[in-house]
Amino acid sequence: MPHENHDTHDHDQGLAHDLELIQRRRALGWLAGAGALGLLGCGGGGDSSAAASTGSSSSTGSTTTTTTTIGSCSVIPEETAGPYPGDGSNGANALALTGIVRSDIRSSIAGASGVAGGVPMTLTITLVNTNGSCASLAGYAIYLWHCDREGRYSMYSSGVTAQNYLRGVQETGSNGTVTFTTVFPGCYSGRMPHMHFEIYRSANTASSWSNKLKTSQIALPTAICSTVYSTASGYSASVSNLAQISFSSDNVFSDGVTTQLATVSGNITDGYTAALTVGIAA
């Protein structure tokens, strides 16, 4: 079931720019800093020279599913915001909406009443400074957005242009973390399941894309995506879409996802938790 909302083309510079960026990242390796951060991948492109390993298991019902990622502390790669950012750079600007600073992003705000259905997921992002021994960065703002279980982006896709759900801003606390309550995103044709985010110096500056410091994407473990799509209701289109794509053929993640792959655990019954440590050179 195809959708219009494919991230294979950035609205400003196009696919050629994205592919050129990928080639540069392959060549440079995006190495910055060193040191293990336990179970969370911190930052740079998938070709980091630091040792990295992943492991995953999956099941349905109330059985817990866990994927672990071990990576290096380096700057997370810059990625395309895609054609549906809602940051004012491509028409719609969710950042200007009253109530956009929030933790639970499942409902629409500012007069819109839609609610995104799907398997609940809690995402925690930890922001750290690669120029400062990966110390936590407090007071920064992270704008998160992603598609719904049907593969649609609010504010842009047919049927949900009047909605603004699955978009929100949170300010990092003293430990550098933000937490969003959302739903497990679907898989639309042409892309691996993912979530977008932008980093701003503060919540006050998170009002327009022109103030952003960084744009990147979060990858989700294939095994867990497969479990969700084949088991939970509402994700039927994602089953066939996921079967036709892989990290190696994805135009954003084909150079590696070691430091963009979230640590995910949970199950269909209770929902999932996801976490990723993101490094920037502050």
C-alpha cells in the first residue's frame, strides 16, 4: 500500500544530495571521540572504527523482546529531514503550535483532535557532548516526529493533513535526557522504519528549522519491527513494505546504523521502550 510520504527525496536538495552525503560519510567514517557508553550507541556514522555489536530476540504477546546495541561515542551523522518535517522549512510548522512542547505526542493539539493509534512506545534520547568526554547536555531541545502506523505523516499525508500528532518538543534535563510517549511507527514503501529528530540549543529557539543545530534519524531493530507488524492490528501494510527493504538498500541507513540503532525492549501487550544516546560536538 504505497504512500506519498517517502523520505527518499529531501525537499530542499533532493536524493542526489542525500546520496552524496552518504558517500562522504562512507569515505570519512564519521569518527569523533572514543570510549564505550555501555548499552547505548552514541552518535557517529555506521562505519565507526570502534567495536560494535548488536543482538536481538523477538516474540509476541507478553513475552519481552530486547535488542542491545553497543557503539562508540561520536557525533551522530547528519541526515535528511525528508519532505515532511513540519519545522517551517516545507510549508507546515508544528513548532509554532501552542502545546508543541510535550512528552506525550500521540494526540493532535491546537484545535485538532486526532489520536494516532498503534502499539505504545516510550522513547528516551540522551544528548551528550563529544567534545566534553560525552558529558550530558542539559537545556537543549529535541524535536521528534515520525509517521503513524499507516505510514502517514501528520500535516502532509492524505487523510491526516488536518492533524499534527506524532510531533513534539522536549527540553533535556540535567542528565541530558528527553522522553517521548508515542506509538511504534509503521513501515512505508521505500524506507526502513525510522524516526526523525532535530536538535536545538534551547526550547526557545526550537521555533523554526533555521535555528536547528542537527538533523538525524533513529533506526529500529528489524526483528522487533517484524514482530510488531505481523502481530499488532493496524500495521498490515507494513508487513509487505518491510519485506521489500533492508538497511543495506535503504538510501539513508545503507552506510550503517550502528550508532543510530535504538535499544528496544518490550512486547505487544505492554508496549515497547526505546533508547538512544546521541552525540553532538557542543
